[in-house]
Amino acid sequence: MEQLAAAINLRHSVRKYKQEYLSAEDEAKLTRKIEEINKESGLSIQYVDARDTSISRMQSAVFGRFGGTVNYIVMAGRKSNDLEEKCGYYGEQLVLFAQLIGLNTCWIGMFRRDNDQIRLAREEKAVIVIAVGYGVDAGRPHRSKSYEEVTINGQDAPDWFREGVEAALLAPTARNQQKFRFEYRDGEAIASSLHGAFTAVDLGIAKCHFELASGRNMKPE
Ligand SMILES: Cc1cc2nc3c(=O)[nH]c(=O)nc-3n(C[C@H](O)[C@H](O)[C@H](O)COP(=O)(O)O)c2cc1C
């Protein structure tokens, strides 16, 4: 887990990919990590290789911004109240892992759900997908809210809390909305989010970053 923190500063969303399939080695590393996370989380995360798919089936209007050879990670699991947040928390571990092995990624909320590449058992739901491949470039830093805007009692907080929030501010969020909040209360960090589309996924992602930088456990129950 600790190594993943090194990828936080390097990661940016990338939407244009090289015309290159994943090497056998990179694919093996990624699918092994997916298996590991499925075991730990109980999720049913799937890898969809660009070779065995008619990619256009996954695309929607928004997805037209993407180009090149795109593989996907489908974040799915049994329906539950915390499925979205779990998909964010564990999906971001995959995003950072992918970054560490030289791949680029982009979360995609706007994908086609009526899609025969996504195989779901009964009671399961595909929450979101993550594009993965070799980026044409590394992307660039996003505009960010300030520490003060996303914290409550942040002025009194110790370094670990500050470092956690700074890492959360580097996290990807849908439309860069950054609707999460971290409150410092009784020596602990309490994370919450405002209402809106994909805010529960965003919260899981922000918690993943916060945990990696602060060392405080933020794992969904
Ligand atoms: C839950 C979620 C959904 C997203 N959906 C899309 C999408 O449908 N299309 C897209 O191009 N980018 C999407 N993104 C990427 C965000 O636009 C991007 O993370 C944000 O602008 C911040 O930029 P950065 O990831 O480069 O830091 C999504 C990100 C998240 C976390």
C-alpha cells in the first residue's frame, strides 16, 4: 500500500492513448492486482482487454473524447449501500498501481451500461469503468480547491491530517467537483461528501488518497 503513495503526484487523467496493446507482462501484473483486490474487497472487478472487445459498445457521447487503444477496468459488485464508495476506494488503488507500472488511466462515469462486455451475476451492478493504457502523454495537474474549502476545523489539525487532505486534493473526482469534506474532530478525521452525481465514488477515491498520505485507516467497512 505504501508504495502506491508515490503515484499520487504523478497521476493525471489521460484520454488519448497510443495504439498499443498492453504487454503480456503489464497485463499479468494488472490482472493479478485485480484478483488480489477482489479477494480483499468482495467486489467483482473485471478487466476488459482492447483486443477482445468491440470498443465502440462501451462508448457514449462523452466517451468520444477518448482515442487510441483503450482497455477497461469495470468496477462492479453486489448491490449494497456502500458499493459506490467501495468502488472508488479500491478502484483508486488500481489506478495508482497502474501508474506505478507505467500505465495511464481515466475514470469514466459516462459509459454504456447495456454492454455485453460487462458480465454481471444477479444482484451485481457495474458502477463505473476505468480506461487504462499507454498514454500519449502523462496528462496535467487539475485546478484544485484550497485546503480551507474542503476542511472543517482544519486550522487546528496536526500534520498527518494536512498531508491526508493535500493528497485528497490531488485525487480525481467526477468533473473535478471535489465535493468531499474532511473534518478534524476529537483527534480523528471524518470524511463526508456533498450531494451530486458520483460523489460517493469520489469520496471513496479521496479516502484512498487520504489514507495513503496520512497513514490513517479509511477503508470502507
Ligand atoms: C467518478 C468519476 C467519473 C469520471 N467520469 C469521467 C467521464 O465520464 N469522462 C471523462 O472524460 N472524465 C471523467 N472523469 C475524470 C475527471 O474529469 C478528472 O478526474 C478530473 O477532471 C480531475 O482531473 P485529473 O484526474 O487529471 O486529476 C471522471 C472522474 C471520476 C473520479
